[in-house]
Amino acid sequence: MNVYIYTFGCKINQYESQIIKEQYCLKNFNYVDNFEKADLIVINSCSVTSHADKQCDQIIKKFHTKNPQSKIILTGCYAKVSKEKILKKFPFIEIKTKEYFLAKNQQKITSFDNHSRAFIKIQDGCNSFCSYCIVPYARNFLWSKPSEEIIKEINTLLDVGYSEIVLTGIHIGKYDKGIAYLLSNIYKSIDRNFRIRLSSIEVNEITNDLIDIMRQEQERFCCHLHIPLQSASDNVLKDMNRKYLSNDFFNKINLLKEHFEDISITTDVICGFPTETDNDFDITYNFLKDNKFARLHVFSYSKRQGTKAFNMKQVYKNGQAKIRTDRLLELNKILDTNYFNKFKNTIRKAVSLRGNKALTDNYLTIENVPKQKGIFEVEITSKVK
């Protein structure tokens, strides 16, 4: 049988799709890259926003219309939180929760097809219940992969040519005994030329132990942290059920900058949370501008039924969220350019990306770089537009 896998969403989903692919290959399925040639289609879904749900619905319709003979299996977060609604719309599909594919002893990969960097899932689940987020309802069981299994998996991926390993999870700061403990074990156990990047970490989980490891292993730890902010207004942060205030965030990122002069700090921001006033937005905008983030990932608030924020009263006029989002997207262009220009005509360590691009340790994407193996030096000349 021919199998085709379509993936929505985050690094975790991309990793889990690779696991699913390898499982089918072990069962002698033939993987194809065209859904119209498939006997079996697996859709690995996301539900972080309502837009993600709609996109998944559109893909299901498209695949079924153009390949009506194929069997369609839906897995992932959308399948978990909206099963009844989905089956009412699409009675012809089969829903399998991620547990069907991802038994604990199967959560490992031997390659990472169509990627130049390898992601490794080290942790699953979140119990923080931020008031806007549906993820804890889809992935509420906390699990950490044993460090010895992670070390084996890293070595396997290094053996087949990957030089950058991205450690990812739903909430990696919840890793058993902490990220610093895991990194210490990895670096002590693997004496090879590679580097590690963390996919995302909460500000209050950046401990002194983690900073010490980052300092000790500067050649093998990427000079980049993605730290979600979401808002710089303390009132909004409280309504979001975030576990810090803006001053906590300010103090931590400045501590990082003291230790690592070149560090790239990127962040997530939500515009248009129901209780975000004009003043709250201005506080966030100025915080982002003044603290010179390297890059912003900007999202408009998306109502998710079942979350606490779903029933919160909106305090701003309709259309205001888009205006705020557009303003932050423009700010992101400025911050991104300013950070890039800080390193123009300097040399950084990089790994190859697809399309004659390279990614530096501090998260700059450089174009017109001939593909090379391993970690190499690159001159920072022109950024990808």
C-alpha cells in the first residue's frame, strides 16, 4: 500500500509525523509524496487556532474529493479536542489519537526527511492552562523521554549527517529534573562536533544552572533562545494566567544579555486578547521596541471554546486586533533588520539549510551559501528577504 502523510503545525507534529512514517515503512508500506497516489492518507492536525481547524477541514475535503478511494486517518490535536464535530462533518474518515501511533517505546526517529536540522521530542504535555490555550486539553499528560534514550537518538542522527539538534516539546521546561540536567548529560556523553538549539522555553524556567551550561558549552549550544512573552502588560498577563510579570521577563533577558553579548532572543506575542486595552497594547509595543528583540512571532488572538478566555468580554472595537497585529508585524521588520545589521560582515558558525541558505548559531538566515556538511563558518552578507 502507498501511504501519504500531511503535517500541520509545530515542530512536535513534524517530529511525530516522522515517527509515523518510519512505523509504516517498517510495515512495508510505500511512502509517496503525492496524495493522489496514496491508498492511505494520514493527516497530523493542529488546533492551536481556529484558523488551523479550518485549514484542516479544507485539506480533508480536498484529499477526499481528489482521491475518494483512499482511506483517510486524522490524528493530532484537532482530532483529540474536536472528535465529534469532525466525524459529523466527515463521517468517512477514521480518527486515531496520537497514542495509537506513539507508544512510549516508539518515540524515536532514525532520520528526519526533508529537513536539514533534526528535531528531537524530549517532552510532551502541559498543565499550565494559560487562559487562551487549547493545548493542555489536547496534551494534558506530562511525559519526559529518558535522557539515555535522547542521547542514543542524537548519536543516531549525528551518524547520518545532522549537525544541529533541536530539542523540542510541548513544554520543555517541565522536563524531569530540568533542561540543565538533560543538557549536562548530553554534553558529558557525546564528544562530537554538533550543536543544540532549544525550540522554546518559558522565562521562569531559565535557571542559573541552564545559564551555566550555556556558558560552558558555547561552541555546542546555539546563541539563541525563543522565550514567549505574549504580552508586556501585567494586567493582561494575569488574565492570561501566565506565571510571570513584565519586570521578571525584563530582568531575565537582561541577565542573558550580560552573559551572552550576541544572543538572539526571539519571542511570541498575542494581539487582541479580550481584555487588552489600547494602553495595554502600547505597553507591549514599547517593551518589545525598547528591549530590541531579534525577531517577533506575532499572532492575533483566536477564541478557543473550552478555554477560560473564551467567555471573557472583549474590551476593544472589532478590527482593532488586526490593526495591532499589523503594527507589531511592522515593528518586527525593523527589529529583525536591526539585529541582522549588528552582525553584517562578521563571521558566524552555521549549518546548511535547503535552497543554498544557512542558519547561524544566533538564528540568522543567510542566502547564497553553497551547501556544506557539518558546522562551518559563514560571512554574514545579505539576509533572506
